[in-house]
Amino acid sequence: MQAATRLSFHKGKCLVNSENVLPHGGPCSRAKFGAPARAAARFLLVVGLWVLPARAQESPYFVTYDHHLEEPGDLEVEYFSNFGTQRGGNDFVAPWIEFEYGATAWWTTEVYIDSQTTFRDSTVFTGFRWENRFRPLQQEHFINPVIYIEYGNITEADKTMKEVEGHDVESDYAVPNAVANRQWNHELELKLILSKDFKGWNVAVNPFVAKNLGNPWEFAYALGVNRPLTLKASPRRCNFCRENFIAGAEMYGGLGDTRLMGLPDTSHYLAPVMAWNLPSGWTLRLSSGFGLNGNSHRILVRWGVSREFSGFGETVGRLFGGRR
Amino acid sequence: MKIDSVLPQPRVKVTLVMASLLFLAVLLAFVHAEDFGVSKIHRLHYAALAKVPVKARARRNPLEGDPDAAAAGRKLFERHCAECHGHDAEGGKRGPSLHVADVQKAAPGALFFVLSNGVVRRGMPDWSKLPEQQRWQIVSFLESLHD
């Protein structure tokens, strides 16, 4: 009985039964291109994520969190940027990318990658953060709490200002990147997100504490309120329907630390916010904030674009041979 | 503008890769965890309708008689719900069919309650992020399915 011929591709050569070398092409092309083809197929699957169906009803907040988590199995990819004016230094723009995944209906996990460009200085990578949000109560209540835990490995040069905490003041951000980016911090942050939806309005309060290892605990707050421009959806499909726009405002700032708690040497901001949720799954956000005291940056303008990919978890599962 | 260094330092790279792998592991764990027992989970979804409090069940749809409500509800359903429940609410991998008697015979108030609160432990998120009127529009669409 004739043994089955086995083709393989090893170190650039085509082998038959691990011995004979055939010229490329012919029956060996399957062995030669098998692995790259599979890799290409996987790549195409990843690219295919971009045509996954999408859904979006994102809040316009940049700093404040409400109690609504990511839908389970969905991935939201977000690009944000924070432009700030700087007295005694150079203005800056700090972009960051977020990958937000709904692990379950009660747990959302998120990774941030931060960077910043200080004009007339440099562009630097400033670290990453990993946050998790847990919803302990399974139904809507008068007030809905969410527990937030974040670990960040970021440098002193980070200017995303996702949180303004403790005694953060404008002058802290005037340090040149070459100096500030040498100091890496391990930071732990705990938030209690309290949020309520009422007659179309969302009201959210986020008191939180942050600890840069080796430093005292710092305190901070974020408050937010928002509402869609109209509460009823129109029956027609449209991009510019008022129901697609959500407007609101958020206020945030530091509350000192365990050594000196309160408002002295703290900065505070008030920012109108707006989100445009497109039926295609894209969301655009804009916020034009301003400082409320002399320690604050005069202007912080934030913008962002995000897209939600429904069924991302299942797609990734199939990619790695998961059950269909 | 001078660009000094966009790329992270080696130590940061390692940390970043480890964080990414951890994130991926968590993600995959839940992908697999959510894959099993689909039909059982679907039955538990229907069971949630039976557990709706009496007061919530008694609520009437304020958009009853609104000729646009079902059409607007369909649009919202396609945008927010169809990914799990199927384009025509026939059911999908993650969400049960909404054509079954459990749903079609359910009181509007019960549908509204489940839509607003979700069945969080079973994977259905709450949709209270949508304004109340839009949730009632979705209920109107669900009611129109048996017409």
C-alpha cells in the first residue's frame, strides 16, 4: 500500500515526506502558502470587524461616568484629544485611545493609551491605564451605583486630564517634557459612580480617590448632566434628527489630599458637552471647557470620535477557534 | 514642533504588552463563557417577564394609538436590539426570539420593565439610557409584531 504523500514547507524549501525538495509551485503551493493564507484570512477577519454591525447611544461626557456600561460582547474604540492653554509654558494637545469592552452586562473593562504634544517642545507617549467598572445592582434604582477601579502607569507628562485630582494645578503642566516624562507613576484610582436617569435627563456624580504609590491619597469629584435634544425618536432614518444629539455639561476638579483636604490649591473646570450619535455606529463628541479659578487652565477643548463594534467578542472567539 | 520620542521605552513596552495580553485573556474568557447554554439563557430571559412587579406590569403604553410609534420603534429596535434579537426579532445567537407567546402575550408594562432594567445577570443590558418615550416606542414595535 502506498503511503500518503505529505507536503510541508520548511526554511523556504518545499518538502515531500520531509525529504524531497520540489520547486515552488505545483502541489506544494498549498503547503507554501497555507500558513500565510491562514494569517491573511485572520487579518481579513480582523479588518472585517470594521463592517460589524454597530449601535451607539453614547453619553457626551468626557470626564464624568454614568451608570450605563458597555453592552456585553461589544467593543468600543475611541479616539479623544484634549487641547489646553498653558500660562507660563506652551499650549498642548493630548490624544488618547480607548478600547472599551463589555465583558458582561455588569462589568466593563477598558484600556487607555495616552500621549501628548506640547507645542514648541515634543511629542511623547505618556503611558497606559486599565480601568474596570462593576455594577453591583442588577436593576434600575433611584440612584444607580457603579464601582470603578483603575490602575495607571503614566508619566508626569500626561496631559489627557481625564481626571483632575488632589492639588493638580495649571503650573504642574508647565514642566518640559524631557523632565516630566522621566517620572513614571503607578497610580490607583477608585471611584463611586452614582447616576440616575429621570425624564430623559441623566445626572451623574463621581466622587473619587486616587493614590500615586508613595504619595498621599488625593480626592476629586466630577459632576455631569445631559439630555437628548428630543425624547421621542422620529420614524424616519436620519443623521441629523434631534434625537441623535445629546447635550449637557460637566464640572470637575480636585479636593486636596489627606495632608490638606479642601479647595486650597486646587483647580476646577466647567464644560458644556455635546455628543452626536450617528445611526452608522459612529459617535462624535465635543466639549469646550474653561477653568473656574486662577489655578485652572483657561481653556480645555476636548473632542473625540468613537465607534462601537457589536459582536466583537464572538468574532474574536471564532478567530481563535472558539465555539460557533 | 520637534518630535523627540513617540515610541515608548523598553520597560514600558513590556508593561504595555503584558497589559494587552491580560486584557485579551479576560476578553477571551468571557467570549467562551457566554457561548454555552444559549437556549437555557433564552428561557431565563422569558422568565424575567413573569417576574415583573404588578405595579410595573399595570403601566399602560402612553403611545397607544400613536401611528408613528411602531415605525419609530422599529428604527430604534434595528439600531439597538437587532444585533442580539435578529433583524425581525426572530432571535439570534445572543438574544431570544420576541415572536414567542411569552413576549407577545406580555403586558406592555412588563415589556417596558424588562427593556428598562435588562436581565443583567443573563447578559441583557438595561436600556434606561434611552429616554422613556423611545423605550415605549420599542414596546409599540414589539406589540405590532403579532398584528
